[in-house]
Amino acid sequence: MSAVELSAVELSAVELSAEPPADELSAIEPPAIEPSAAEPRETLRVLRRAMAAVTASRPGGEARLSLGVRSLDQALGGGLAGGALHEVGPAAPRDGGAATGLATAFAVLALREGRQAVWIRSDFAAAEAGELYGPGLALMGLSLQRLIVLRVPRPRDALWPMEEALQCRAAGAVVTELMGDDGDLTATRRLALAAGAGGGIGLLLRHQPCRAANAATTRWEVASAGGERDGFGGLSRPTFAVSLTKNRHGPTGQWRLSWDHHERAFVTAALPALSLPVAAAPRHRSSRPQPLARTG
């Protein structure tokens, strides 16, 4: 079964298959602030407790998606933050396929609870990068029966449907392809708030490197890397050279990750062996360096 493909006009008529639960935010009542707190420090302390109670009660605000690599999960504070906005981009223009693969893997992790994925792309992105390959997405673990592809005529039209889709509790992951520097701090702040309300993850998939300021929780720069060979000498798991360049919950760093589509988790990739053996030192030459001597 192929993925559902819609236009921007048809977005308002789309209802995802999973029935969204009742809104829990209306039932949250933060602790009452006592008016008798005269000192500013005590008032500030009470306000912080009230905001912490509201944040902890938000649906999806504390969810974490384990990536399967312990060191990476620890750097992320337990895993990829759910109910948040993340940015994935290529380390170089030639690494667009690797960035798409990593974004697809993140989307697969977010669909473990039976939700659906929404993929938003413009006509220009489809013409520039090519159409999505259904069998490849399925091999990565993204079932086409749980994927909705939305096409918009212009790149700047992609952010509004992303905000609307993120607010839907049935959408576990919303991927939006951006060709340029679209998505400034104000726009991405709206997307981050929408992701927090819906509980899914938003993925800004950029087609070229971009380091402009935005409200994303994490920023990933991805390059393709050589992976291990299977038992017959062919290609095995897809491997990525990942750089976490922005992380609001911990340190940044670099990892080599391979995606296991059977387990739907990442594993640490081993460094590839040298293709040719190192040549041995010639027998007729001394292994110790000899000092130069003047001959005349």
C-alpha cells in the first residue's frame, strides 16, 4: 500500500486514523500562589514551582526516545526529546541522502506508539532532490500505511501545515523539508510550542547546511560513512557520521551510528578496516634512521 499524498488545500479535510485523546492541558491547575508571600525571593520560588508543575503535566513534554546508544542517550538527557522540535541537515550538500536517512530513522522511533508520520515537502524540493522512494522508506522501518505525504506549491508554504500537523495528537512525527534558510526564530518557536501541545516530534530536514538561530532543541549535521559488510561482502546497515552541534539538554559531540531496521534502533558503528594491508619494511634497509653525513 502506498503512502497517502495530499495537497495543501486538502489538509483541512485530513483526519489521521488514530483517535486523539482528550486535551489534558485544560485540566491542569497550577498550584495557587499565596498573596502573603511578601519577599520577592519567596514569590519567585513559588512561581518556579508552579511553572515546573505545569511543564511536568504537559502531554509528551517529558517523553524520551531512546536511540539505543548509551553515550548518545546520556548526552541527550535520556534520549531524543519528545514533544519538541529538532533540526537535521547535511554536513555538505552532497550528504543530503544521509540527512534524509537520519530523519527517517528518527521518525520511525517516534511511531512506536502506533501514531502516524506526516512528511511535508514543496514541489521545488521534490524536483531538486527527487521523490521519496517507498521501498527504501519501508526498509528503514517506516511503513507506508502510516505515512501521509503533503505537497505544497512553494517552500514558504510548508511551515503552516507543519504547525497544524504537530498539534494533532495522532501525529507521532512531522518531517518538513526546507530548501533555504526558511524557519527563523519566531517561526520555529511556534513549531516548538505546537510540538509540545501535540506530543510528537517535529523534524526540520534541511537540504543544505544552515546554522541560523532557531528554537530547535537539537541540531544534527550528518555525513555518509562507510559501513560494515555483510557475510557475502555486500552492503549491510546504513551508517552515518553524526555531529550533534546543538543540544539544550547536555553536551554536544560526534558519533558513528548504524541503523538496525530490524530492532529499530541505532548501534555504534565500528571503524572500517583498511582496504589494503600496510606494506612491511624492506629487509635490506635498516629500521633505525641514519644521520646524514657530508660527503664533500
